Amino acid sequence: MIKDYMYSKRYAKRTIEAYLFWIAGYIRFNNMQHPSSMGDTQVELYLNHLVNSKNAAQGTQAQALNALSFLYKEIIKKPLSLSLNFVKSERPRKLPVVLTQTEVSTLFKHCVAKHYLACALLYGSGMRLMEVLRLRVQDIDFDYSCIRIWDGKGGKNRVVTLAEELTPQLRTQIQLVNGYLQLDLKNPLYCGVYMPHLLRKKYPNHNKQLGWQYLFPSYKLSIDPQSKQLRRHHIDEKQLQRAVKKAAFDAHINKHVTPHTLRHSFATHLLQSGADIRTVQAQLGHSDVRTTQIIPAVLN
């Protein structure tokens, strides 16, 4: 029921999975009681438990609170109090891991060919993992050497720079996408790529046009869990996470390297080259410059 409701309200798949995880944890913590028989007190106890027993970070506790607030407001129709009294996590925020430019170069030499371009965009444009995976062909602007990111974190749009050395590979990738599309169009069951709700209504036939196809498409068709229609989605984020981890291992880089490490490294190297903090903030899509200011701490 909750899952179907969230899909109907066009919540992201990752958000749905996270909210269901925290709601299930809350129910188990309260000995399988139905949430409708509980309320503020039980929620406060659960949030305290996450900090006192699980040593949850601020972001983790906040996500759990958001999930339970959604549950009581949207599903049970009994919103939680705005003045909940619980222990807030004071676990310090970790400083980001950053690679040197030499380490970045070495890592890319060990990156498998099929994932090289996506990894290069993580570093070359400072995008988040899901921002790269959700790119559509038409988001790449070769004329102005930029990439348009739609509905990023917090629902924000922005434009980021495109490293010109990636242009040939991007054109080759688009040819690959077109090859997949031509094959898909011959399949009578193919229903076109997923499109956001409003655009789906405004442009009902655009889901089979090249510009709307994912830049990094999955290698096989699959059933859309929301519409139950046959589509070609983008590759799973775990593929890129594993590719980065393996490249770092093969390159003998003794740091905890993830796709987000490439984003942090991009920002750090941009600052080292003389860019001002506001420029980096805009490139990364941070709402608050204080988030960006965490990065210079790595340089000190």
C-alpha cells in the first residue's frame, strides 16, 4: 500500500526503498505494533534508539524521521507533533576522502572500458552518481560544452561544465544508445523510455525519440515497476560503484574510494586551481555554501 501510494505520487525509487526500510525498522522496534496504534512517544523512543544504541549519524536519523513523518501524515493521516523531543545525533561529520590528481589518473587507467565514460563524468563535471546515471542524450550540449542536470538533489536544476576531452567518447556513446533504440523500436512490446509525469502528458510521443533516451542505458529491457510496461532503464548504480571500487583496488590506492570520492576530488582540484568557493558551490549544486566549505578543510 505504502509503496503503491509513493509510486503514484512519483517518489524516486531510492526514496521509496529508504522510507520502507525505516518504517519496517520502526515497527520491529515496537514489537510489530501497527503504527496507527502508536504516535509521538514511540517515534521519539525509536529516534533515541538510533542514536544511543546504533550511533546513527545526523543524516541517518533525519532520514528516519522524514520516513516516519511521511507515514503518519500521508498514510495514517495523523501528523506527528512539530515539537518532538528526542536526542539528536552529535556524531561528527566525516571529512570527504580526496584523491590526488596522480591517483585520479592512475585510477582511470584501471577503469574498465564500459564504465570509463560514466566515471570520467563523475570527476570531470563533479556530478553525483545518480545525476550521471539519469542523464538523457539531450542533456549533453556540445555547442556550449556543458551538461544540463534536471531535478537533482532537492529537485534543483543546474548546468555543469563538460570536459572537452570527453566529447568524442560522448558522441560514440550516443551512437550506442541509438543502436539500442533502433532495436527496441522493432519490439512490439516496447513502450518507450520512462519520462517524468508532466512531460509524459505534454510530450506523449517523445519517449521513443533519441534525445530522451538514457545516456547510459541498461543492457536489457525490463518491466517498469510503476507502469508495468516494458522499457529500457539506465544501468544500476551498483555497477558503477563496483567499477570504481575495483579500479581503486587494481590501482593500489589505499583510500576508501567511491563514486562520490571522484566528485569531492573534482571540487578540491578546482579550488586548488584558483576557483572561488561560490563557483564550486554552483558546480556541485550545494544549497548552502557551508556544505562546500567542508572541502577546503581537506586542503589544510
